[in-house]
Amino acid sequence: MSQRIFGVVLLVASIGLALSAWGYQAPFSYEPVGPRAYPLLLLSLLALGGIYLLVKPASAHAVSNEPPLDRHVVRKVTTCVVLLVIYAAVFELLGFIPASTVFAIGMARLYGGSWRASVIAGLLLGVGMYLLFDKLLDVPLPLGILSSLEI
Amino acid sequence: MDTFGYLGQGFGVALSPYNLLTALCGTFIGTIVGLLPGLGPINGVALLIPIAFALGLPPETALILLAAVYLGCEYGGRISSILLNIPGEASAVVTAFDGYPLAQQGKAGVALSISAWSSFVGGLMATTGVVLFAPLLAKWAVAFGPAEYFVLMIFAIVCLAGMAGDKPVKTAIAACIGLFLSCIGIDANSGVYRFTFGSLGLADGIQFVVLVLGLFSVSEILVLLERTHHGEQAVKASGRMLFNVKEMMFVLATNIRSGIAGFVIGVLPGAGATLASAVTYMSEKRLASKDNKFGNGDLRGLAAPETANSASACGSMVPMLTLGIPGSGTTAVMIGALTLYNITPGPLLFQNQPEIVWGLIASLFVANTMLIVMNIPLIKFFTKILAVPYWALVPAIAIITSIGVYAVHATTFDLFLMTGIGVAGYILRKMDFPLSAILLGFILGGLMEQNLRRALSISNGDLGILFSSPITWVVWAMVVGMIALPIWRTYRRRAERRAEDAAA
């Protein structure tokens, strides 16, 4: 069933994208193929793929490698995605250290750590990763609200 | 002999103390990264790209680092397969078939050292293959024009789908999704913004590192949520750590056969280590005498996939270096890294920057040797790492991944994009779409469009140029063969099943 839904989504998406790609035309062109042809070609292949998924009967022999989803897992996955989005939103705003500490505590709780262990892990990761990457490996990270502490 | 002169020069590069140290760090980091659940060779290598860049490593050192990490990851994945029966990635699945039973029988040390030895033999054979064949292919590849390249890339995509076994259509769809994603952003030829929908963050296209880490790290983090077990007990590696001469001779023929097969499969674009390990395991099982113990701890069943694995890992460097076409997900990542350094892999690389190519090839020899020397004494240490609980490990992986993404452009837009791609990747994975096909499509996509447009500019829009030279005819014939093969195989399987039904 999910195959069919995906087939429909793929088909609708490729038609929609193809419609928006229709207007891609170069004002001046020095070559016979414009910017439009190649994406349109791919989108039509994808649309064909969508139709195939829609039409093809689910095979009885097909074995899925992935365990099926249940409500419990879906809730956990959603929480995890929400955490990631919040992390992305506050990454620069709060700065790396506070954002990562809070995020790590949330993630550690989600993966079954006790409160105490999660808080310790979060603090260690937030500060440790900053020192490792910003100071040692020269990858610049935002300080955010802690920027007054910068030496 | 030109080749040996160059190889000597390459060893000169690889054996300089600085590069030697880099290779040592790379193999060590790689082994640990491969060992950890949620991180495999693909995201291991991708994570190091921004770091190598930030550290200001010269290109050949960076490439040596990435190659060493790649080989280390391939090896590290074995440790968790053998001791935990949890393969870290797809190509290690077969290793667990015989590796875990061996560990349960108290031969974990022997199993680990035999697998290290097999990887070493496979890597050595394949690297020799690279030395012998890559320059030949590079010389030949200079004759390739844009039309030939375009057809060759079609072959690579078709090969990917045809080799995928049970799900060719899904692989093809995944590859097309990757090809399409590469269209996003400013079109380099005309300056038209494609599929950006007014977003500035997308104007530059989807960053390669963002795609890789989204697809492989974020989706893996989500998958780990499903496995609720915490700190599963690893089998203790006790008893004899080293295999004896008898055991070595027992697997020698298997090593040689699987090494050759693995190299050939690795060279084919699109077919990677997963296929190589599965194919060699099955053929060794067939070759073995009736009273074999395959599946219950046969050393040959462990040696075959291990040898093939590292042979194909090295073999996939051949199309990457000579044609600029990746043979596996990880080499796709390495091409992405090369592009960051403004190095275009392809036949000209052999002429213009031989120190990079031969330095890399020589460092494959060095890294293989280091792995076997380092791994046997350090097995006890590596098994300790397996005991790290998820609640400490996963947040660390998530934070490192975010740093890797942020380091590319220093915008939070990429972090949102990574999360979005990760969710999409998770859904696709749940529906059994192979994610590495998306990655290969993404790498090939840009090249493919450029070559198609260049070819058609030469011919002034005449499609005939795609069928005009003997090289294109040969490649088209291979494309047709590759499409026909799986169809024929399905047909035969159906016929067999029908015959069985009729007999029953």
C-alpha cells in the first residue's frame, strides 16, 4: 500500500516540478540545449517510475529488510526530528555550546539515558565538541550568547 | 617501466613522515568510525572532508587521509559483525553469517585476525590491479569525448540498477532522484535559477556534504531509534588471537579467488562491496565440498566476503581515478572531496598531477599494511568501544554531523536542509530504496548534463553524435546487455518456479 502512495507522490511531484521547469529559458543562448531539457527528461523518467510503482502489484515474494513501523516508533522518530529542527533553529542564535548541550540532553533522554547520565553527557558533549572542533581542528563554530566570553 | 618509476615516486609521497602519520591516524579513526553503529564508510569519509579542509591539508595528504579512513571503516565494520552479529553496513552482512558463529564457538580472536588477514590479501591484490590497469585505462580514456562520457555514465547508472539484484526499478528511481537533485541551483551555462523557488540557500545547489550526511547520518540516527536494545553484550574476544599456518593455508585459495572477483566487481561502475561480498560467499559455498560448515562458522565463509570487500573497495578507485566516475558510494564521496580541492578526477589527472594519483595508490598499500599490524594487537581495545551505550553515542554522532554540515557554508539553512533530506532518506529507506544510488546519481548528474550539452553543442543539436563513434557503439551494447540481463534472470527464475509448481 505504501508503495502506491509513494508512487502517487512521485508522480504528482514530478508533474508539478515539470510544470515549474517549463518556464526555464535562457534569455541568450549559445548552445542548442537549454537549461530546460535535461531536468524535463529526468522528471519524465521519474514520472514513469511513479506510474510503475502505482501499477505494479505488490509481490508476495518481496521481503523487506526493515522492520515494520508501529505507533511507538513513529512517535520517537517524530520527537527526534523535532529536536533536530529546534537544534538547527537555535544553532546560531544561542551559539554552539548551549544549543548542543540542550540538544544532547534531549537526544540522550530519547535514546534511553537516565536524567543524570543525560545531563552529564550533554554538558560534556557541548563543551568538549566545541573545544575539539573550534580550538583544535580549526572549524569555526558560533558562540552566540556566550560570545562575550571569547578570549 | 614508467609505471614502476611513478609508483616509486608515489611511495616517496606516501612514506613521507607527515603523510605516514596521516595514514596512521586515518586508519585508526576509520576503524573506530566503522565500528560504531550509525557511522559507516560513506558518512565517515564525508565528515572528514570539512575537517581536512579546515586543517588546510594539502590535496595529496587529504586524499591519503580519506583513503585510509575508507579502508579503516571497511575493516571496523567487521568487528561489530563478528562480535555482536550487528553488521554496521550492508557489505558486512555476509561477514556475520560465519563470523558470529565462530565467535560463539570461542574463536573470536581467530575470526578477527583471519578477517584482518583476508582484508589485507584482498586489498593487496586489488591495489596491484590498480597499479597495472589504471594507467592503461587512463591512456585509453583520453580518447573519450563528451558524447562517449555521456553514454558511459548512462552505462554506470544502468549497471547500478542491473546489479542491484531484487529491486532494479527502485534502484533506477533512486538514481534518477539523485540525478534530478543535481539540477537544483544556478545553471552554470545559462545562469537560470532552477528549482530554487526563491530560496537563496538553494541558489548554489544542494551541497554535497549536506546530502551525504542527511541521507546517511540523519536517517541512520532515526533507524537506531527503532532498535531499543541498550549495549548488547559483545562476545568476549578470548583465547588464541592469531590464526595458525594451517588455517591460513586453508583459506588461501578462497582468498585468491575472492580477491580477483572482488577487484573485477569493484571496477564496474555502480557495483560495490555489497555485491562483491555476496557473490563470492555464494560461489565459495558452491565450490566447497558437501560436508562444509558454511553458516555455522566456516573460516572460508568468513575469508571470502572479507577478501572481496576490501578488493572491491580498492578496485572502485580505478573508475574514480581514470574516468572520474565513482564505483561506489564512498568513492562518490571522495570525488566530492576532490572537487572541493579543484581537482577533476579523470584521465588527465595521471598526466597533470601524477604525485596525487600515485601517492594515493601507494598509500593504499601503506594503509593496508598498517591495518593488519594495528588491528591484531588492538582488538581488545576496539571491543571495549562496542560497549558504549546509545544514549552517549547517538547525540555525539548527531552533533558531529551537524558540525560537518555547518562547516561547509556556515549557514543554518544547511542544517534544516540536512534534517529534511534525512527524513526523506529515512522514508525512502523504509520503502526499500537504496540510498547509495541517490548519492551516485547526484555525483553523476552534473557531469552527465554538462557532457550531454557539450556533445550536442559540438553536433549543433544533432542527437546522432551519441551514436557516432565505435566507443559509443560498444558502450551502448553494454547498456543493452545490462538491461537485458536482469529481465532474462527474472524470466528464468519464473520459469523455474513454474516448473517446480508443475512437478509438485
